[in-house]
Amino acid sequence: MFKRILVTNRGLMQSLTIKAIQELGATAVTICMPGKFATPHRLLADEVYESKKQDNIHLLYDKTALLDIAKTAKVDAVHPGYGFLSENFHFANELKKSNITYISSINLVDETQNSKKYVHKIATELGIKTPRQSVRCSSFEELKDAAKNFKFPFIVKPAFGLGAQGVMLVKSIHQLNIAYNLISILADSHRIISKDVIIEQHFGSAQQFEFPILRDKSGNIAVLPEINCSIQRRFSPFILESPAINIKPELIKQLRVYCRQLAERLKIVGVIYAEFFIINNEAYFNSINFSIQPSFLLTFELTGINILKHQINLIAGERLTFSEQDIKLRGHSIATFINAESPENNFIPSTGVIEHDFLLGAPGTTIYKTLTAGDEVPSNFEPRIAEYIVTDDNRRLAIAKLKSALSTAIIEGVKSNLSFLKAVIASNLFKNCEYNLEFLRNPKILQELLASSIPFGEKELASLVATLSLQSDNVGRQKLISERQGQQDGFSLWGKIFR
């Protein structure tokens, strides 16, 4: 087991990682901005190193600064949480040169194996269906040429990293240019060297599932319960649930076989997440996430398995301490993310100070808070306020419990998606599990949900609001590119991104 671990994430993930490290008997070291004395992670950590930079966003992507802190702190491992540099092969390689272990499954043989094209190639060789992809494109001209072989709409995504932030739905050649420029900007902000992109077939009416997979150095593998993450905004899930509903059990069983085959073929040590699309009872492999995902808290509430702690142990070289046969489900779990954002305005983040919050837990209802009253919603990060996770004997009871929990929740000072979440949970489409990736892109559905969440007397605006929300993409993207042209540094990773 590692003795000293540096945590380089922020917010709730930073605090949870610190606690996991301490519970494993190691020393938790972390970083903070100068003068930030009362932050939870500063109070929790065993040691805190202040950044010499005032710009926290750049510190979290600054490989040189983080490597210097790791050396100064004399740690033997670095935990990046999720996002930021968690899937950056170059940073993992730099740490390795200094005999520091990176706690991420990005530690593969070489950089090529981290590409989406390579992982799709492996899946195809295993006989797993995949969405059709283009070659890697290094310029807009190459991308435009590759687009001739696809029908609109299609997906454009980076060949390396960026996760949901880098996924763009393209409906025209004009949008193709915007998407290419945006991905290039995001690659710069994330300090990703390669700006290569690929085109991928779009499965709008599919459901999306992810499977957490654990593998130790001896090849022992455990595939954890599937998670439905189909309700998304900006390609990022904000409602999760497990186990699967309305999916044939034999198909889920086959997907679990695929997960084990992928983990074995890639020789993964640690934790990965395999994503699949399911459409018309056929499955297509989407991608592999090589770092821990926000859904790990849902898995914990459903199974009692703390993936975060297992991830640290596995990367340290320890064996899996359980098998799939040991996994017992506690029923059905649903997770919802409460964000500071405006659903009626294409889910644009809402900055400001949280003046008051009332989030009440109960048996079977767990609340993980990222921000609380008095905190300022940052302008550079995901505007997450809290995560509600409910667990009950079955899905019907879990939905009832979630509706009760959200009915008493209060957020004041910033706009939030609370009312919208209540409308989604109360909808017949959600109750009947009749939703897919197009759920919030469908103008009629969005209109009805907004109408349900807008206060009485304002519902006549819902139709107009929904239409404007769905049409704001190009305006926001163009604005982002225009503003970036005059900037040398400093870039808000969200708040100006309309997808």
C-alpha cells in the first residue's frame, strides 16, 4: 500500500479521496489556493501545500507545477480523481520517471493504447459491435473530407481524453467547423497535446449504460452492476439509476462478458468504465473511461462497494478482495445531480453565492454536498451543488422516495435545476423508463418538462423557452470561439459552452 498520496482534484471528489486514503492507513496530501483556510479539504487533509499560483483552474492542469508539488511533498502516488488530468498519459509518464505512481488505469504500455480508435479496434476484434468511426483527423480539411462518408447528424469527439466535454453533435458543415474549433480550444485548456478528432455514428434513440470494472495485477476481474446514464444534458448525465430496467437480462449478461474480455485484452490494472449503447435490444460498444467516474457513489449506495478505495489498493498492487458472486444489491438506486444552472436556457451554469440551502436526508436517502450556504459557485468548473442518492427495495419505491426528498429541497441565491429534476422524476416517461439519449433534445418533451417546472402563471412561456433553448447552440459556440481569439490565457471550461 502507498504511504503518502497527493490528491490533485477539487471539491467533493477531493474530500472523498482524502477520506478514502486515510481509511486505508495512508497520509493524504493535497493542494489549495493561497489563503483558502476554511475549505473542507484543507481541514480534512493530513498535509496541505499551497499553490504559488492564484489561478486554481490552471494549477489543476499544470503538469509541471503538480509534479513539483509531488516531489516536494515526497509522495509515492498521485490521485487525480476524475476529469482534469486523470486520463493524461503524458502526465502519468512524467510521474513514472520520478518513481511516482499515478492512480489511474491510463498507465498502459504506450500512448497509442489510450486512443478511442485503438479501443474500438480491440472491441471489433472481440466481435463486439461498435458505432462506425472515421480515421483520426489532424486538420479541419481532413475532418471535412471524412464527413463526406457520414450522414448528419453525427458525433465529433477528440481522439484522446476530454470525456463528455469534448463530444459535439453536428448537424451541418457549418456546425462541423464550430465543433472542430471548440475541441481545439478545450484541448488547449486541458493541456492535451493531441488535437486529433474523429467522427462517429450517432445513436440518438439509444440508451447508454456504463459498467464499472475492477481488475488486479493477477488478472482477477469483477464487473459491477450496470448504470443507466441516458438522461443527459450537454452529453453529461444528471440522473443515474441501477440496475437496468426494460433491458433483456440475457443482453446485460452478454455485456458483462464483453466487459471482462475488454479488461483482460487491455491488461487493465485498477478501475475502468465500459460504456455501451443499447438500441432495439442490440448493444454497441461506445468507449472506455480509464479513471473513476462520478457514478461510483451510486455503486456504493447500491452494493456497499467503495470503488475509490479498491482503485487505490489495486493500483498499489494488491489483489481484489471480493468476487462478482459476493456482490449483493440493496434494491434499486437512483442518483440525481443538483446543479446551479438554468434548464430553461440550455442548462447554462448560474454563478453567484448560495445564500441558503436546505437539503434533508432520510433513511435510504444520502446527500453528498459539493457546495453549501455561503459558497460561491465557481466560474471554471462543473456547477455541482449536491448529489442525491436514494435506495429502496424496488424502482417504484425508489422514485417515491426521491420525489419526497426533492420536494423539501431548497436552494436560494443561484438558479438551480431542482424544479426541473422534480418534473423529470414525476413524468410518465421516467416512471415507465421510456427515455433515451434524445430525451432532453426532443422539443416536445423539453417543452412539457419546462412547463411542469415553471411557476403557475408563467407556463405560457414554456414553448418559447424550449425552442430558444434548443436553438442556442450555434450562438454560444460562436461566441466562445470569438472570445478565445483575443485571449492568451484564462479560459472558463463551462459557462460559455452551449452543446
